Amino acid sequence: MPIYDLAVIGAGWAGFNAALRAKKLGLKVCLIDSQKIGGTCLNYGCIPTKTLIACAKVFSSAKKSSNFGIESDNLRVNLATIQEKKDQVIRQLGVSMQSELGGIDFINSLAQIISTQEIKVDGRIINAKFILIATGSYPVALPELKFDRKKIISSDEALALLEIPQSLLIIGGGVIGCEFASLFSIFGAQVTIAEKMPLLLPSEDRDVARKIEVIFKKKGIKVVTDADISTFDLENYSKVLVCVGRLPRTAGLGLEDLGVELKNNRIAVDDYLKSSRDNIYAAGDCTAKVMLAHYAAYQGVMAVENMFLSNRQKADNLVVPACIFTEPQIASVGLNQENALAAGLKIKVHKFDFRASAMARIIDEVDGFVKIISNQENGRIIGASIVGPQATELISTMVAAISAHLTTDQIREMIFAHPTFSESFHEALKNQGGVDD
């Protein structure tokens, strides 16, 4: 008889939440990881990045405190102290996650799957009825720009810098690149961001991409689109940060020997997150479906439920918010204008500029807008994009609206508090006609 009902390989957000769900179901479960609990999200991604960005936000606000009648002189950034705060946040959250694992065996070891019910860990073999692979992803290097971890760095090294680079070239204008561009620009670095596509943030709404480029340039960030990296002289920069994507971490697990199907290094799974082998499932970045921590957690829980509960459900909820912690913030959910038109939908576009927002004026952050996409045929909200203050919090309202199939009329009938940013949704929909596309 197998010792464990479930063995989870990878203690990031997918694996951790999967293990907790299995524990709640009364299953005997082990969680395996050669690194610290929390995976990329806690240790090298979401949490450290957003901690540094929060510190940058305080500094940015302090620099314009005179606009609020508060005088502050001799402001400076102490990056070493900021790094200490970041490390403290990681430690505190790590301790909290560890405390939640009571009743779950945590095995701090590399793992090699030697059969559909056997895993080699720490010089021994453990048995499990099911295996969930949740090994995450890692930063991609460019063939012509391999990481030396000193001058040419990945996001991992960028998060550990103890000095602000005088000049920083960021290669890749996606989410990670834009966040670091905003962060280090606030801290005083001369930032250049290079993106090979015509716009920054190629997957976002074009209005959003154009807006953030204008804002970046206004803040002194040099933006180069349609960029050819070979034309850049790297000697002109203190650091070169390569942010061109992430790849699923699947090497060394023994998947090829087991006949687990891989597609472009990702683990191929069906709608229920099962791999090509019946007892092996996968969740999170290693499936490369949606590389976001909150989606990884969703997949992890769904995978466990599909293994052990009778009412199997497809992991097909694609109402997934995307959040970008630049200054100002960016957030989106559902279809953007380009996606909707490409799908052949007849839509209405509803916009509200934060320059007309009372709260935006109060806090002196007026750059940005709310943009809502609705289906012209039934009035349902099918997408939204936000650039501006608290966008990453505001987007949850649109997640709920799309999930509940709410119409623009239903949102119009709601009463939003004033003065708040959330009333911007109501303001965007005041014009019942919208803009036809």
C-alpha cells in the first residue's frame, strides 16, 4: 500500500495550496521541495518585488509631499535597509506558511519520479497514490546575453541589489520589465527599457500600452520599441536586466523516462490537469497555461479535487485578473478591445479618465483611466483594463462583474461611495451608448 495519498513536488503557490486542500480532505500528503517553502512567488517573485515597489511608492510620495503642505528635506534611498525590510517580509510570510503545514510532511530534497507511484527523495523511495508536479518556472536567458549574475542579470539578482545602478538597460517590456523600470527609475537610476514589439506590454490593451509609455517617458524612462538588442552598446550601462519571459521547470524529474508528455518544456495536461499518465497531475507555471501565482493556486486546488472527489471539474476559469505594479498601477481582466474584435464580437467601449476623479485629484494621482468592454448584443461586461492608482485592487470589482455575467445596466444601478476610485466604474458607464466598435 502506498504511504501517501498524495505527493506534491514543488512548494510554491500551486503546490502549497494543493497540499493544504489535500490536508483539508483528510488525506495523507507530503510536500517536496529542495528550496524554501513559497517557491518563486514568496522568495524571488511577487512578494519581494512588491515589497521593493511599496518602498519606492513611499519614496515617490515623500518627494511630492510639498504638494500636500508637508515639507521634507534631504530625502534619500537606503537600499540596504529596504532589502532588510524585504527579507523580513519574506521570513514572516515563510514562517506563516510553515505553520499552516501542520499534519503535512515537508521533505526538503530534490525529487526524481521513478514510477507513477514512486519518488526518490533524500536517498530513499516514497510511495504515493497520486503525484502532483508543481515545480514552477525560471527566468529565460538570451543566447547572446547569458546571465553572468553580475552585469547581465535576471530578476533574481535584481531583487538582491544593494546599490542602485547608475544606468540600467532592461531588455523586455513585459510585466516584469515594466515593474523593474518603474521601480529603479523612482530610486534614481537612469533606465532604458527595450522591447522588440511595437508597444510595451504586448498582451495588454493598446490604450493601456500607449498610456504607460507616455507616463514612463514623462518620468524620464527611455523607451525603445521595435528594439534590436544588437544595436545597444552594453558598455554604456551599469547593469543589464534581461526580462524576456520564464520557462517551465521540468528538467531532472525523470518525466521523459516515464512517458509524461511535454510540449515546449511544459507538462501537457488535459482539462482536469491530468498529465499523459493517469496518476500524475500538474499545476502552476510548469503547465505554462497562465503564469500567475493566483492562477497557480487555483490549478493546485482543482487538481487535488479532480484526483480525489467524484465530481471532477474542468480547470477552465479564465476570468483571471492580471496586475502590474508599476507607478501608476495597471490591471486587466477578461477580453481587451483587440481580443474582443478579433473574436468577431460587437462591443461597446466605456472609458473614464482619472483626471475627472475627485479622489485622484485629492491624492494628486490623475494619470490613467478605466476602460470597460461590454457585449453590444446583451450588455454583459466581458473585459476591463485600468491604468491608475489602486488599479490592482479595483480590478476585483470587474472580476466579480464578469464572473457573475453582470450587465452595464446592473452596474449603473449600483450605488458607489463618493469620493472613491471605485465610483469610476459607474462614471465610465454613465454614457449608456458607449463607443461602438
